[in-house]
Amino acid sequence: MKKKKLNLRDLNKTSSDTHKRNDGRNHSSSENIEKFKTYLPAIFSFVMLIIGIAVDYFDVAFFKDWIRIVWYAVAYLPVGFPVIKEGWKSIKNGDFFTEFLLMSIATIGAFAIGEYPEGVAVMLFYAVGELFQSAAVKKAKGSIKALLDVRPNEALVYRNNNYVSVNPEIVAIGEKIQVRVGEKIPLDGILLSEKGSFNTAALTGESKPDTIEKGEKVFAGSINLDGVIEIETTKEFKDSSIARILDMVQNATARKSKTELFIRKFARIYTPIVVFLAIGLTFIPYFFVDDYVFSDWLYRALIFLVISCPCALVISIPLGYFGGLGAASKNGILFKGASYLDEMTKVNTVVMDKTGTVTKGVFKIKNVVVRDGSLSETEMMKYLMAMEEQSTHPIAKAILEYKADSEYFQASEVSEIAGKGLKGTVNGKTVLVGNKPLMTSNNIEVPSDTDNIVESIVMVSIEGKFAGYVIIADELKDDAHEAINQIRESGISKIIMLSGDKDSITQQVAKEMGVDWAKGGLLPEDKLAEVEKLMSENDGRVAFIGDGINDAPVLAASDVGIAMGGLGSDVAIETADVIIQTDQPSKIAKAIKIGRSTRRIVYQNIALAFGVKAIVLVLGAGGLATMWEAVFADVGVALLAILNAVRLQKMKW
């Protein structure tokens, strides 16, 4: 059965916030008019049908012969003509056995044997079913439409000593743009202003405002909540986060699930079989039944045709998957296609990277230990900070976040000792800052208990005496423990951590989180080998979660590749099958649950459609079902299946 492909770009050709208030009202009014025009043919046919049935019931004298035929023909045409037209188009295109042809044959046949009200009713209910389907699709696309609404359509760019409004598509990388309060950021960039507060709900699904500091990344589609800000662009419009997300969403429906593809192939084989069975049901009884009446058997065949129309399957199953994609998008999870919704339900092993996936990927001071009794913690940190101000290492950045005023502590003659640390003078005193080899090479005795510390450690010596040390560690994400618990609750049998970080640190994080086993010190090819080994094991269905370029090979090779923090990793977002927009590992379990809910809805619809149709088909062939039962078996089941699919939009996981 052929359906016209819905183009998501048609959902929102212009951003609503560019309209003035009165334009918004006019736009809403025109939408209501269009909606009324859509429903008008069905309303007209329904009114005509009800009047016709009422006049038939009271047996009004003039309502006979050609007047009655014309009346029902007029009732039929508004809903029947578009279907007949589509059927004819399909035949011209070489596609003979479509639902349009089935409905046309059945209803025209009903008119041919004098069953005018039933002919109109079948086509009317079919038209109503199509309207319900259209409404359901629009509802399922609600969250996707919200994404499309955030497409910025102008940028204030600094050119010739002035800010001018231009189309974001013509802004180059490195240009400075200004964004006012309440406006959307038009392109990805770096914040030049001291601080900014942004609503990133359309990108991440999170309603909580996100505070960004100077020098940090900001993403197109975010809404500026506080003050006028300036941004230096880092990507062209076509490469921006929002453009990539929209492209993925718009292409998601093109990747069909195996169930969806099977049903469409099934419908193409099933439909011609049904047509020939209906022809056989009309004529074959002539040779076996003594009191054969052509019109009776034709009526049974027409009922058979109406019942057997596969629209409930062909409509509701794709809609079920689309509902799953929409529900996931609403929760900050992007599936690149319906097939990955299916794949998520089969996963039994979850493998995750450590840094940036379950940890924040940012060094923080975990502990400060002072071993020189003549120094306070603050004083030792001032010596350390004065030295680290001369370094660009990520650990130096973490140390400089310590809250201490080091204004009167100035470092000089600072030199870097490769692989060991820094040596210099602070306020006239010789200071060493670095690892244990730096200390021992300068004959400084290091306490033995430091050997048991697995995290990164920065040691400090002042004037040849060991002063103390600072433990630097990557922080777990706020929902990391919750993520592991929820993944287990979702039925995953094995949770594994693979990391390029030191094995000792990886093992410590794995133990803290409660994963089954972990391995550190891995290169990208080592991770790939481990995942391929897991996939080769009996019934091994592996989902891998990573966040960066080094994870791309494993994301591509695994059964389901899931990218964390996809907004910040171009390679990951291109390679992965699923994107967790909110950077929260707890969304992994939610993605699994959404996949399972979608599959359950689809299977319920298949069982409902086949079950009801099988019963009524037998009754119809035996002359025990009328056209009204046929209408329920066809359109009624389709409506029930559609309503069942729409439930995905209301579910909470």
C-alpha cells in the first residue's frame, strides 16, 4: 500500500517568533479555516448519510428510485472521489493492489447491488480513519515540530563597526554576533561575554536554564535568558548543532524497522490474494450451491474485501514507530531510525566509556593534604597556584579553581621538566610542583602512603622539604549511580566499562559505580577488539556508549552505538545510532524502555488487526456478517490501533 511521504520540512517553514502578534492571530485563524476545510467533506457526507437513513427508516414516499440513488451518490462523492482518484493514480503507476482499489471496488459494488447506505458508510468511515491517522501523525510529530520551531532565521553580525541583521547561512566562522534577551542563538560559537544563561530545552529536553561562562561553547537553537551577549562563531549554519539534529530527525523515518518493512511487503502479497479470493467467493459457489443467488455472493465478496483491507496494519505500525521516535525526542534522546528502536530492545550487554560518559571529563580537586606542620592548607595552595598559573595543563586549571587569594604570591624563573612537573621560585623560595619522580630526582623524601593513591596527584615541595599534595580526580556525573541502577532494572545482564584512562583509576570508578567488570589503559583499537569479542559471544547484543572521536570506531561497530554529549562531538554524533542530547547516562535506560514500549504497542496492533479480521472474515464468507461488521473490522480496528499508538506520547518512563 502506498502512502504519500510526509516531509517534515513542511511542518514549519518559518519560525513563529518572527511574526508580529496580529500576524500570529491571522496565522492561527487561517489554520482553523484549513482544518475546517479538511473535515468539511466528511461532515457533509455524514449529514447526507444520516438524513438518507432517517428518510429510509420512515419510508418517505418520494425517496425512491433515482432520487434515492442520486441522494446517496451525492453523499458518497465528497469522501469517495479522492479515494477513487488515488486508486486510479496507483493503477497508472503500475501499483494495482492498493487499499484505494479495495475500498473503491467494495463501495461501488455495494451501490451496484443496491446497498447505497452501506456503500457510503464504508467510504465515510474510511475517510474518518484517514483523518484520525493524520491527526495522530501530527500529534506524534509535536516534539519534532518543537525542534523545527527553534531554527533561527536571523543573526546580528558585527560588520563595518556596526551590528547588521543577516541570514545565519551567510555568517562565516570567526565572525562576532550579538544575541539579545529572548532571542535564539543562530550559530554554534564561543561565548565572548563574561557569563550567559540559556534555555536549551529544544536541544537537550531539559527545562533547567544552563549557565555558560566566558570561553565556553554555546549552541545554535539555545535561547538567551539574561542580558545582551556576544559570541564568536565556530561553525557555519549548516554544520551547527541544531541543523545536524534536524537533519537526523527528518531522516529518521526513512530507516524502517524490520517489522515495518515486513508488513509493507506482506501487504503487497496479501492484497492481490484477497482480491482473487473475493472473485472466487463470488463465482465458485455457483458450481456447488443449489440456490445460488449472484447478488448474495457478490455482497459476501464485497464484505470480504472491506474486512481484508490491510490499512490497520500498514497505518498503525509505522505510526507506532514514529510515536516512539517522537516520544524519545521529547525526552532528549534521538534515534536515527525506527530500526534502532527495535535494536535497543534486543540489547543484553551495555559497554560504556568512562571519561565524559559516566564522568564529567573535567578535573576537580578531590583532596588537599598538608604534611609540613609550619604551613596552613591555604598557604601551601598559594605556592602551588602561583606555579600553576604558568602552566596550560588541564590539571593546572583545576588547581586554579581553588578559592584562595594568591595576589602576593608571584612565581618566577619557572621551567617545565618534561613528564615530571614544574620548578621555579615563589616569593624567593624554591618550589617544586609535580609527580613523585620529580621529587625523588631532587632528593626529596616522599611519604610511602602516597603510593596507594590511584588518582592524579600533584606533590609540592618548598625549599627542599615535602610540603604536601593535592589529589585531582574526574567527577562522576550526578546521575551516574542512578544510571547503573536503572540499566540493571531494565533487564540488562552485563554492564562493562572500557577506558583509555589508567587501569587503576578505571577500576576504582567501576567499583564505585558497581559495574560487572572494567578494563583501562585501552587504545581505540583495543576497545574495538573487546566489543567485537563480546558481540561474538552467544546471543551477545551490545550497546556501546561513548562521547568522543576515539570512540567512533566502536560506536560504528557495536549493535547500537550511543553518543553521549552529542552536541559537542561531531564525529560521535555522525557515527552513533542514538544520541543522548542531555549528556545524562540515566537516559540510556530510558532509551531501552522507550524501545520496548514501542515494540509492545506495535505487536499489540498486529495481534488486534489479525485477530479481529480473521474472525469477521470467516463470518463474512459464511454470510453471518454485514457490511457494518466489515466497517468495524477495517476502519474500527485501524482507529483502535492508531489510538493505541498515540499512547506512546502520553507514557512516562
